[in-house]
Amino acid sequence: MKVVFDHLAVRYPFWSLTANGVFSPGIHLVSGDVGSGKSTLALMMAGLRAPDDGAVIREGVNRIMLSFQFPEFHVTGLSIAEECASWNLEPDAVIRSAGIDTDEETPVLSLSRGELKRLHLSCILSLDYDLLLLDEPFSSLDCLGKEQVCRQISKRSGGITVLFTHEQSIFPQIDHIWELIGGGLVDCGDMPGAVLNWQHAPPLVKKLICVGRIPRSLTNNDIMEAACRTRG
Amino acid sequence: MQDPRLRLLCAFMLSLAAFASITGAVAVVVWWMVFTPRWRSIRHRHALIATLVLFGIVAGVMTLTGSGDGLSYLVRMIAILLVGSWVYAESAADDFLAVGTWCLGTRIGFEVGMIAGMAMQMAAGLSDDFRRIRIAIQQKGQSWGTRSIVPAGRVLIHDAIRRADETAEVLAMRGYRNGGTMCPHFHTPVRDVVAGTCAAVALALAYFPVSEFFILYR
């Protein structure tokens, strides 16, 4: 199973994006500034937008899900029960998993943005996808919400998971890092070596690299371990 | 058409003409062909075609059941649809504010114009929302078809009401009570006046049979 960006290019009058690379099973992080083209790349990877040049080749990928940054874009039911039914999920289990204090007859769009995001992520993370694309999965979430989502993402076994985010503080167990710089997709490599090539690395990770303590992964525990590591 | 006052007046007269009789509807279609950019004035062609199909089905049912003149209904609805598409494509949200204030003053007129402008902006966003819901339904593994239109429509309407509520709250928080200050300016080229006059003629044709104009020669 893999997704290949084969000389992919998108062109707008004042902006362009090129990408080459192979996404194999595991958890990938695509980082980049706001407006760098993360969402466009996610749309092309999901097959919802055609590239101007090149191609996205999906091998062994059948079930694809792109989670949009705005959870409202996924709503097709009026109540929480209807929305969960549209995902073929039991509302009680989803409400418990999302940690929302409400009942299943509550109108979905009356939830706060953060609650709706948690509900939506609980739905998609309860299902199996060969290719799961998460566009800014941490937006609208507080720290506890982000950590919960990270735990759920880290638990995913098999398939290709790609996080498109400019998040700088909380991450799941990342296997591979990519970043968008100057209109191009740069392959930083596999963890833990990828952080050495990662220009968008969080300040704490950069400081750790400066003192020669490379974290094994980007989870809080591994960053703490690197920070507290004693030189042997 | 550059003058929004004449544009709205034309739309009103042409809609009445198309609704009144098949003669009026034909006159409206002729007017549309002469004074608008025709197909280029239609923003959402797929939506227009879908609506035409719907009207065609209703007309067919009317004809088959004998409950009315299906052909007349179809021609009149096509004319109204073309006029509506033209007004929608040519109007900007602040046109309504300008016309409302010019027509009914800075209190009621401003309010009516602002509401119409907001409705216009919301209508422009609805097609994007509809496209997103379609993608969402497909991503959930459900097939998109006629059965999906009703649930999608429910979500769209619910979302539109929710957004309207939020907009009202924002306006209230910014201290808006009613009315506002505005000095609208309009540009009225000769072509707009000619188009307006012709729209009035179309309306007259719809309500008064052509033979009435030539009564002396009967």
C-alpha cells in the first residue's frame, strides 16, 4: 500500500505548489505555514482536486477519508444520533469517546466548534481507512482534546495516516516528516533523524537538537525524555 | 444593466409578465435574449438545468393528468427562471442596500436593503455548502442521488438559520439597532432606460391582448 506524488504541480496566478514523494503505511506529518498549500495537497491526495500537472498514484488504497479543517463540512445529519448513523456508528459510543456532555437528540450544529470537532474525529477515528488524511486535526481543540486525539491516532494500526498541520506543541507517534517550503514538498525523512532536517520544528525540539538530544519521536513523553536525558 | 434600481424594476415587471400569460412569457424570453449576456449571465448552469428538469416533470404531470396547461406552465416558469438567473448574476450585495435606502429611506429602506443583501450573500454561499455536503455524503460511503437532496436541504436550511442567528448577534453586539446612513449614487446609461421601457412593454403585452392595441382595425 502506498501513495505516490508523481511530479505533482498546482498553479495559481500568484502561487504554485510542486510535490514528489512516496507515502508508505505509517503516520506522516506534513507541516507548513498557514497558506503554504497543506489543504490543497490533502485535497489532491484524497482525489477531490485534480493536479494541474503530474499525478497522485494510489496503490492498494481503497478506503479514503479526508477530514476537513472545519468539522461543519462533514455534517449531513441534524441531530447527533442522525450524524452518527450517517457514519454507521452508535451515538452512545461516539458521545462517550468524544467526551461530550450531551444527549443524542441534540442538534449537531448547536455544539461548539470544539465539541463538533471532537465528535467528528471520534467518528472517523472509530473507522478503518486505508488512507486517512487529517487536515488541521487539532484546530479548535484544547490541550486535553489534542492529547486525546493524538492517543487515538497513535493507536491506528495499518494504513497510511497523514496529518496536515502547523501544530507546534502536541503530536502523536509520528513515523515520517514532510514540510512545505517555498511552494515545494520537502521530504525530511523517517523519525528520529527527520527532526534534523525539519525547518518547521518546534522551538523546544530545535533546542534539544542544539544540545545533541534528539527525541525518539514527537510525543510529549519522548520530548520530555530527551530533555531529561543525561549524557552517558 | 448598471443601474440596480432599473434592474430590480425590470425583474419585477418581467416576472409579472411571465407569470401573467404565455404571450408575456415569450416577450420576456425575447427581452432576455436582447438585453442580457444570455448564457454568460447564468452562474450555476447545473442548478438551472436541474430546475428546468423539475419544471418539465411538473409540466408533464399537469398535462397527463389534465390538471392544467403544462406547456404554458413550462414556458412561463422558464421565463421567470431566466430573469431570476440574470438578476442574481448581475447583482452585488450592496446593490440592494443602495436601492432600499433610495426607495424607502435610511431606516426601513436601509434595513430591507441590508436583509436582501445578506440573503444574496447567503445564496452565493449555499452552492459551496451544497458541494461540501455532497462530498461529505460520498466520503461516508453513501451514494449521492435524489434521495440525498432532502437530508442535504435540511442541513443547508438549518445551517442558514443558525448563521442568520449568529449574524444577528454580531450586529447587536456592534450596537446595531435599525437603519443607517447611506448616500447611494447610481449610473443610468441610455441602454438601461431602453431595456426598462421594453420590460414595461412586455408587461403591457402580457396583460392587454395585442388585438386591443389595434382595436380600430378589427
